[in-house]
Amino acid sequence: MLVKTFGSAVYGVEAITISVEVDVNNQGKHYFIVGLPDNAIKESLQRVESAIKSNKYHMPRTKLVVNLAPADIKKTGTAFDLPIAIGTLAATNQLAFPEKIINYLIMGELSLDGTIKPIKGALPIAIQAKKEGFEGLIVPAENAREAAMVNDLKVYGVSHIKEVIDFFEETITIEPTIINTKEEFLQAQSSYDIDFSEVKGQLNIKRALEIAAAGGHNAILIGPPGAGKTMLAKRLPTILPPLTLQEALETTKIHSVAGKLPEHSTLVSKRPFRSPHHTISDVALVGGGGNPQPGEISLAHNGVLFLDELPEFKRTVLEVMRQPMEERKVTISRAKIALDFPASFMLIASMNPCPCGYFNHPEKECSCPPGTVQKYLNKVSGPLLDRIDLHVEVTPVIFDELSSEKHYEKSESIRERVIQARAIQEIRYKEYELVYCNAQMSSKMLKKVCVIDSAGQKLLKVAMEKLNLSARAYDRILKVSRTIADLSLSENIQTEHLAEAIQYRSLDREGWGG
């Protein structure tokens, strides 16, 4: 008897419905799985057989063929165990109402006793199930809340194969999981465990990060160990505008595909903060592998990617980021498929000014030999620095500020100013496709958006000559000054806005670091 069930395969951050055809006949005594399955799927028949027998059902003693269609697309993972098992039971007449199963998309990994384990990519699978008009989706209980974010689709969370069998035989009723997506999203959106008010002093660094957040600018913090670079960077998401519902869905899909969502979770409600170790490989950072998976830059989509001790990262790792930073996506190409992973993130990097860490320190003396400082800085390539708008020098906090009982500004207050500045930019760029903030402006747009008067031109010329700023600094200064003007609610860029922007180009100064 031939029976058809439906599963789903995830490619990139999208899902494709897979037809699982199970045929049992008397033409032999072997089991076969066809349709480009990987080893995990080929082994599924052993798990399926054990799970079926453990629950007092039987496997056929004749020929069993499982076809995963379309047959020209490679299938991976263990999530096809459950649709194969249900199809096998229906094909051997052990299921009372086999015709019901075609109305549901079924996914889950089976243990040998029939327990159903969680899967990756439940959200994109649910979106595709709704798009194709399935009556319901059956997934592991741990994935039910994640999948239930898709409205107008009945999502049933199950923890054992017996529940699925009894559900189709109508001996039990399983209530669909219902989630009020907007309500849960809004409740968890602005609750952070950390806050900018906890950072003593460092007002100039807080100001620089506020500018970075308001314009979506990349930034690099340069300073000695213990100056607070990491502490400040970790608090950047607390001043960024809250995720929109659309951004939250995009981010959740990526984390779902990568298997990074906690059990029983729903939407990712806060902007991601990813901080990979400097030993990370190229593939782990940008994504890829035999079965392409999103990398750290995609996991940081709509959030912050923090690279601590930037010069310690391998040069090749840093260079592969250059194109994604411009295009805001990563394309992973293979012989038969090309996948796009979103990668719109803010890059925040930190580094010591020299190998010993104490160059320009107000109290400790640098022990590096002549030329070492410049050699250390040269580990970070010019093209990468070209994509970083703000270079911020971080100095240690003095004792009086550390011991002070003074109350500093909370993240909430800073975030309000950032949201206000972003709203101005949203109106400004509404006619431009894929441009949402000042950092995304093209060189052509600069002439129209960043108009400066003669006094500003004169100041910029003097700064370029006196500080020996490189040519690449020009565009960056204009973009940052436009953001500073937006924070000041100024329609035009003033000389004070330019003056503040100029000071954030430390690494462009010729001979910086001696």
C-alpha cells in the first residue's frame, strides 16, 4: 500500500515542503530510503523500527520503500523520523484513519522508545505550512511555542509517537498551542539585566556609542586593559531602538535554523549581541559548511557583532567580513544550490593600542619596542577600517569616579534620543530602497543629504591637513556629523557637529601610535 505524508526541509532561512511517500509491497524483504537522504536520514529506519515495536506495533517483513520528494534536493537531519514512522503505520493498515494524515505537516526526531525530540527550524517550517494551506502542524512539544507564532495555523505539540497515533485515530484530543505573539513580544522587549547607568564615568565613550546607535555606525574602541571597553560594548543593545515585529521574525528564523533558540521560546524580542572568540574560523563567522548553516554575522542580524581584541583575529577571518558589511547579506554557494543569509549588523570592535596594552596610558609606561605599536595596528587592514565610522579612544576611569555615588544616565533615556534620531532618518530615506539609517548612505547620497556651509568646509579642510587624515575619512566624517545633527534635532550640519565627528577618526591620523 502506498501512503503519503508531508515533512519539511530547511534551506537557508526558508523551508521547502517535502512529500514523504511510503510504499509497502511483497516484492522483497529490504528497507530503502531514496530521494538524496544524508546518513542521519538513512539511519532513521532503525529508530523508526525500534519506536514502532516499543509501542506494540509491527514493522513490515516485506519490501519498504520511502521516497523523499522532490528527489533532486538533498535532505539532511533527523526530523523526518516522525513522518516516516506515521507513513509506515498507515501503509501497513495499522492506522485507523490514514486519509487524515495528508492534512498535516509532521516533523520530529524519534528516540528508540518513541519519545519525540526537538528539531531545528520550526518557525520557517510553520510559515511554509501556513503558506501551503495545511490544516495543522505537528511538531515536538519543545518547538510548539516557536511554531505557534504563525497565526491561523493549528500547531500541535507532542512528546511521544503514541500521542500522534491516538490523535489521528481520534482516541484523544490535543489542544493546539496558542500564543499571543504581540503581547509576549511587547512584554519582553525592553527588560534588560544590564544598563548604561552601571558604568562609572566614560561619558565621552557613552556619547560615541549613542551616536553609533543613532546612525547605525560601526565603531572601534581603542584603550588599555580594564578601561571598560567590553562592559560598554555589552550595553549597546540596551540603547538601540526596539526590534519591530518584522525584524523579530527575521531574527528568530535565523536562530531557529541554527538551533540557537531556547526550549519553549517564542520570538527573539531583544536585539542579538554576538561575541565570538578570536580563534573563530572563516566558516563559523560568515556561515557555510557541508549543510550550510548561518554564521555569527547572521546570528547578529538586526543586532550587534562584538569582536574583542580585533588584532588577535586571523586576517582571513576579518577580510571575509568586508563584503557582507557592504551588502548586509551572505551568499553561500554550492554546486547545486546558493543560499542567502541576512547579515545586517552593527560591528563594534575593541583593541589594545599596543601588544602590552599601555601605549598612551596616563599612569603606566608602554614597554613595547619602537615600531611595534604601528606593526600591531597594521594587523587590522585598511579596507576593514574603512568600514568603521567611529574610532574611539578609551581611557581608564580615575578612582574618584569609580568610588563616586553619582547617578549616571539610564539606558532608557539614551534610547529615547536614539529612537527620535532614527525616526528622522526613516522619513529622510523613505524613497531609498534598503537604506534605513545614516551609515547606509551611498557616496552619491552624501552630496544631497550632507550639505555643509562654507565655514564647515573650511573646518574640514583644516582638519584634514592638520591631522593628516586620509581621504577615506571624508565620507565617514560627513555621515557621523549628519547623525550628530539628527541627535541635536538640527536640520543642517553645523560646524560643531563636524568638529565632534572629526575627533572620532583616531586611526586615520598618519603615524598614529608613533
